[in-house]
Amino acid sequence: MMEEFTYYGKRTVLPNKPIEAGKKIALSSLDLVMEKHHIQMVYYYNIPKGALPIGELTNILRITLAEVMSYFPIVAGRLSRNEKGKWVIKCNDAGLRFVEAIAKGSVHTWLHDLDHHKQKKLMHWEDWHHIPYYSPTLYVMVTEFEEGGLAIGLSCSHILTDPFSATNLIKAMTDKLLKGSISIPPFFHPLPKNNLGFQKAYNYPKNHLIYHYKTLLEGPSPSKTQKSETIAFQLTHSMVQACINLAHLNGPTNHRPDSSPFVALAALFWACISKVKGETNGLIDISLGLDVRSKLGLDRGYFGNCMIYTKCNGDYVQMDDIPHANKVIGEEIDKVNKEETIDLIEWLNNYKSLSPISSLDRGNLVISNLENVDPYSAVFMEGYEPIRIGYYNVSSGVEKGKVMVLPSHPSEGKLSRIVMVTLPHHEALKLFEDKLLARFSPSIIMGANKLCN
């Protein structure tokens, strides 16, 4: 670690305004099933050397974080069990862990030969399960580079929130520093319910969401942990447009005039990853991770887990039939509606002995749509926005693999995207060499050196 850092230290940051004594925040069933996962993200900034003395930006961000925590009491609390044995957040103002580091070189030299092992050094994480009443569930790490540049890393238990809310927390910190106010204030309230309650949800065996979650909750845990690698691909506007054109080679599918970048890229990587896994009879099954805030009528500020996972079967999709894969994904997304999502929540609320999902990619490749996270608006100094981002959804191991589709920097064009792929090591190497993917000439912005060596 100290080969790359000249300073590394931890401290606790407390909110600057106390929360109501004895306040507790209940966690939803969508929160509770994610207990065994944690989220990590990192934002890189190109701040010139000498703009501020080393350490000053870190101090400013730490002070601002203490102010912002007053709006987010959940991140300063600790997990405890209620009378039913379920986790709740006890808002005791115990604070979060703040890690300060100074790294050698510049942010550009750091990014030059980046792999995910190196990137994760900028996102400190310690598991909370051993002492939950004492351990924080969220860490913020600020790294200043001696020759210019800064990185903000965030790691938090997935039981608290999903990537959308975690992104809003970083944005709140930068908004407070730059503007003095928060543009997306957080809301903490229960997820919506249906009027008929559990009985209705229980009597809907055809609900495809319930069926998929039942499989995730009751299936066997992965037998062994595989060594994994994460590759990050960057696709420009024209590359994604070419992918959309391929998806519509035989005309628009399902009467859609156009595909979203997510649907087109999900179809492409579904086919490519199925090939590297050696599939011959159709494609591997996938699980799509989708944000459902808008479907449930929730504000963007809803803080908590509001992503659901729905399954696409690949049995009848031919390996090179990208238009068919695109159609299957689009139709599955269209099936996700408010009524069935609320039925899923009710079913989880009443699931006997609800236990967390050990791994979302159990039996399915997971492809998550994070197109609408907004990391590049996290600006804390006028004129300096993130130049690169990285997101992870981490569990105890990798089985089938995970794909995240993220926005690229706006300068790359409206359709541009970053696709982060985590696979077992030998499959990641094959994907790196895949001919269909190579047709689009994506830039490999993380992991190329690691796989080539």
C-alpha cells in the first residue's frame, strides 16, 4: 500500500447537528435482502498541482461531509436488531469513517495503467458484521495526488442504499461545498404498498419478479469463490449508435423506433459473454438490474434500495442474433410495472425467515442499468467535474458475473457509455479477445495491462 501512498490515515467524522434522540429508521425488504453485498464507487478529478496546498481540500471536504450528514442520519447511525430480529438503523450520531490519503504521482499517471485491484485502493471498506453496534456501514476516502488530482471514494453496505442514492450522497457533499445547498434532498419513507396486502402478492405465482427472487433466496450458495477480474470499456457516441444499429438490423423491434443505449449494450455483452462461457445452445440466462423509482412514483431523492432484478431466459436466443437479444431485453423491461413491483415488495415483507441474497449472479449473469446515475454533476470546485468514474456491486464471490452500464463523460457524446464487466479471470481474458466486441473498437480504460501480462 505505502508503495503508492505517502500518507494514509483514518478518523471518525460526526454530524455537526444532532439527530432526534432514540430515532430509528426501518429498512425495507429491498434493503434487507442486500445485506451480504456492498457498493463501492470512485470519482477522479483533474485538479492542477498547487491549486491548493496538499491536505487543504481533504479538510474542506471532511468539514462539508459533517454538515451533509445532518441530512442523511442513516449513514451516521449503526445497525441494530428490532423486536422481530430485523435490522434497523439506530440514529445515534456515531458517524462514519473518513480515510485520508496522499498518493504519489498525478491522477493521470494513476489512471494510465489502472486495474481494479489498484482502483479499489481508493475505496476503503471494512465489514461491519463482526461488531454491528460499533462498526460504521459507510466509508468515505479522499486521496490527493502529489502531482495534481484528487479521488473521492465511497464504500457502503448495500443494506443502506443502492448506487443511485449513494451517488446522491456524494453529489450532496459537492453541492453543499459549491452552492451552499443540496439540489436533491434525501427522503426516508416506506416503499408503497398495495391495498390488498400480502394475500394478493401470495396468490400471484405468475409474477415473474417473485419467481426470480424466490430462486435467488432459496437456491444453493456458490460452492466456491472464483478469482475474478473487472474490465472497464468505454464506448463513444458513434460506437453505441453502431451497436443500436446492429440491434435493429432487421428493422425496429417490438415497434420501438429506437433502443436505449442500455438495451443495445446489454444485448451485445449478453451475446459476447455467453460465447466466452462456452454456451452453444442459446445464451446464458441473465438478470437485469433496474431502478424502479419512477415506476413507483418516488422522487429521485428517495434514499434506500429501489433497484429490482428480473430474469431473461436465453435458451431460445441464438448466439449471434443481437436483434433477438435486444427484443427479449426490451420486452422484459416493459413487463416491469408498478403493480408487480409492489407485489414483490409485499411478498418479501411477508416471506418467512427472509434472509439476504448471497450473490445476485447465482445462476444468472447480472446486467445492471446505471445509465441514469449522475456522477458528473458532482462538482465541488467551479470548472472541475469528475473525469473518470468507477462503480462496483461486491459480494462474497463471483459466479456468473456482473455487468454495469454507466454514463460516460458528457464530452464523449450523448450516447457514450462505460461498461464495467466482472468475470472469472479466464473468461475476462477471453472477452478481451472477443471478435464481435472488437468490431465496435471500445477503449479499455481499466484492466488491459493486467490481462495482457
